[in-house]
Amino acid sequence: MSEKKSAKKASSPRSPSVPGSPMDVGLLQQIISLMATNDLNTVDVRDGNRRIILKRGAAPVAVPMAAAPAPLAASPVAAAGAASHTPSSPRDEEASFKSIASPMVGTFYTAPSPDAEAFVAVGSSVAEDTDVCVIEAMKVFNNIKAECRGTIAKILVQNGQAVEFGQTLFLVKPA
Amino acid sequence: MFSKILIANRGEIALRIIRACREMGVQTAVVYSTADRDAAYVKLADQAVCIGAAAPAESYLNIPRIISAAEITDVQAIHPGYGFLAENAHFAEVCRSCKIEFIGPSVAAMAAVGDKVECKRLAKKVKVPTVPGSEGSVDDERAALAIANEIGYPVIIKAAAGGGGRGMRLAHNEVSLRAGIAAAQAEAENAFKNSTVYLEKYIEHARHVEVQILADHHGNAIHLFERDCSLQRRHQKLVEESPSPLLSDETRQELCAAAIRLVKAAGYTSAGTVEFLVDNKQKHYLLEVNARIQVEHPVTELVTSTDLIREQIRIAAGEVLSYKQKDLRQTGHAIECRINAEDPARSFAPCPGTIEQLRVPGGPGVRLDTHVYAGYRIPPNYDSLIAKLLVHRPTRREAIATMRRALSEFYISPIKTTIPLHLQIMDNESFLSGHTDTGFIERTMLAK
């Protein structure tokens, strides 16, 4: 909406565009092409009390409120700053992935014991009853099953990390 | 003092505890179910852990998950709030065996007062009058009939493991008693996993008057006077106030002294409430003891200028009570109206859903304890209490006038609430004169 207004202002003879100000159409075109070349998705330009915000590509993922509690897991898709615009195809692919979510509250471990090998790694094939990790709660170790078929595409938590109910642990590319 | 505590509850009481902790500089971790994921109060805690699906058994009643949440957030204590696991001795035991303090009484004290039959026995020992009834549990119809004939009808059949007004049946004669006993035992087994029932004389036209107590681990036990909770519907409190209108000073002193004797005999610590029935001749009888902080605790906080949640946390951390009995006074008059998301026009059918518009009351003498806000979705899985509206004024007359004003300012849409019912109560002659009892609401205002 504000972009439309600014464009109108810029072309009106009563408020001639001031070269170098946010309302300068020529400058806007330069900024737009700079955004494309440098893969930027948001540019916010101010000049005195005039301001224009240019956005391109997919909307950035919302940044949590300042007062949000410390999340137990660092969210893998947390947006930060400008360069979060990813090309569309890997995004679409990820949307088709299945997720393995934690059925309980506890501590996540990648292997059955400290010196053993991890149950799975990125690229491992899994079937419904494949053990993918262990979650420990109150000194009881629970083997967590994949409950889906495919290959591990992403591991979203770290060994020894605290996890909550419903937290996504793995992304699986369906077979 | 604890550096971090876990709040094993939800809604307005979770928010109340978070507030007390923030003022004390204690870090907080709160558990939440998937139904409460987006609730704003969750964001006020320092940490939040999702422990399960909406159903209480999967979340707020799930001991392993709550303990697990306490372990991964590395807390020193758990506050159970009210309801859910607040009076669950097993939960208290598990907490303490995991070296996590349970903010409430000891398991032994909980057991001593939690079982209604045992509590009556203890009361008799310390000369606290109890309602005439079966000495212990009633096992069969024959025993029930014998006792009822002795104490006289009407009688009430109660579940020993019940509470919060549930698991009770009235019997006016032999026929209804015969039918009632078996049904009550079956209901109790189903609801509380304990079919033990007992009989009591039904005290008609009684007032429900309860005494708030606090006791620490240093032998100090104090009372914070009484609350009158006579206005009820189906044994659920609607309005509470302090001081109790029409209660003589003598009766007040006796009730408070009796409450102290009882909690001392039980070795009780933390906050608790001793409930009595008072008949129209000021004769009083012990009803039960609630071994937890209660919904209506702010009524006492207002008239005595105390902070009961803070005291609970301090007591659990081993500190001495902040207040001395001789310094406590009831000042002015406080009233609380429980605002439920229920439709009075449709038999109080619960009204979950999203609150689209909300305008809250304010001004002098008004306190509002609520977790809701415009845009909040009331989940259908839990009780319907959405706000506690309180007033505190120098006299009862002024308190009622302020409550009327506050209720009329309170706008919630499109959710139906009990605000209109409370407005009616504030205009009711009998309520204004103080002449009400536990059957009043149902007899006069809700009778078809």
C-alpha cells in the first residue's frame, strides 16, 4: 500500500521526486535490481520522515516476540535478517518431508550408549520400526521408532539436548 | 530461596504463580499442553515445556511428563496450583524422591486431612465439631439405614476420596437412601478410583464458611480469618467474600481457633483451608480440609494485605512465615465473582471458543485475575473459569456497589459468561442483606 502511494507521489508534478530520496523512481529501480542481484528480500529506506519498505520473494518467517521464553531447541527455520530467501525448489521438497516428532519430554541421545554408534545419520534408510534415537526421562531410556519409511534428510536436535512433547527431531524424505 | 520453580498447572493460577515468582526474582518454567501452546501467559515464564496433548491425562495429570519437564529445566521445586495434581499425595512423593520440592504440605499431612473419614477422626481428637454421621465409612445398605435413622433425615452420602463438590448424593428417606448408596459407591469408584462412602446429616440452610491457614516448617501456624462461600451452584462456588456477613465475632474466633488446632494436629504445612458449615444458630461443623491453595485465595489477600502464593513458596523454601497472628486484621470487605465461560440461559453449558472482544473493568478497589485477552481461544478441554473479578472496599455495601459497577464495565464477546448472573446476584435482596445459604442460588435464582 505504501509503495503505491510513494510511486504516485514520485510521478506527481506537485511533489517532484528529489534525486537520492526514497521517492525517486530511478533510485527505486536501482534498489530493486540490487535486491535481485544480491538476493536480498527486504530493504527499508528512510529519508527524513519519508520511508519505503521493499519486499521480494517469499515472506520471511516471523521472528519470535522479544519476551518469548528460551525455546528448548534452536528452531531450525528461525529467520534472522535479510538473506533468508531460498530458491523455491528445495523449499517445496522439504514440504513433502515427513517429520519424526518427540512423543515425550526428556533428553535426546543419538546413540544407545555413549560409546556406541549413532542409530541413524543423514542419508540412513528407515522403516517404520527402525530405532532412530533414544529419549531419556527419569532415568528410563526409551527407543524412539521412525514410524515412517524413507531416508533421514535432516537431524534437528543435538545429542544431549532437552526436548519437549511434539518437538520435531528428524525430517525424513519419503521412500 | 529457590532459583527456579516449575509450574505444573495452567490458566489463571499458572499466571498468578508466575507473577509471584517474577516479584521474588525466582525463575519460572511452565508446562503446557498442545491446547495451551499459544496462550500468552506461557510466554511470561522464563521457560516453557510442551508436555503432551490437550487431554489432562496426557498433560496436566501426567506425572512422568511433568517430572521429566522439571528435570530438563533443572528446577528446585514444583508448584502444583489447584486442581490437577495439587492434592495428589503420590505426585508429592515422586517430586520429593526426585529431590524436587513440592510446594504444598507433606505427604503425611495430605493423607491425614485428604481422606474425609480420617480427617473427621482427627477433628474429634482435637475437639473440632463435626457433622453428625457415620463414624467411618459405610459399607452396606443395612449400616447406612441404621445410621440414618439415628442421625435423622435428610442425610447426604459422600465419597471419602471426593472433593471440589463432587461425589455427593442427598437422601430424604429410606427409599432414596437405598437407591443412593449403591449408586454413590459406583460413581465414586469411577471418578476417584475409591468406592468408600460415608454418611452425614444434611445441614439445611447452612452457610459455607472457610478459614485460610498458613503454616511453616518452624512450628508457626496462623489463620488469615474466614471467607464465606455460600453462593454456589451444584456445589461449585460462584461468589466468595470476607468477612462473612452475619457471622458473630464469637463464632469467627471459634472457627479460626478450631482450624489452627486441626492443622497443628495434622502436622500440616504450607497454605490450606479448613471448611465449615454454619447453621442459622451459629452452630458450626467441620466440612473438610483443602490441602492446597484455592481459587478464592485473593479474597483473603485483599482483606488482610497478604500474598499467599509468595508465602507458599517461602514456606517451601524453609523460611519463617512473614506474618505474625497478632498483626493480622480483616480490613474492609472483599468480594470475588468467578467469571465462567458458561451460558446461564442454556443451563450453564460451557462456551469454549475465541474471545473476539474484551473490555476489562478497572478503577478504585478492583482486582482482576485472568489469563484471557482479546484473541484468546478458550480450549474445550479444561474447566470454564476464565477470570476472577474482585473488589475491596471499606464496607460491604460499597464493595457490592463497586462490584456492580465493575461487572457492568466487563464486556466479553462473543463468548457467553456468567457476568449477567453475577449482576443479578449483586441486585438480589437476600444477598444484599447477607441472608443467603448454600442452597440459595439454586432455590431462588435458578429455580424454573
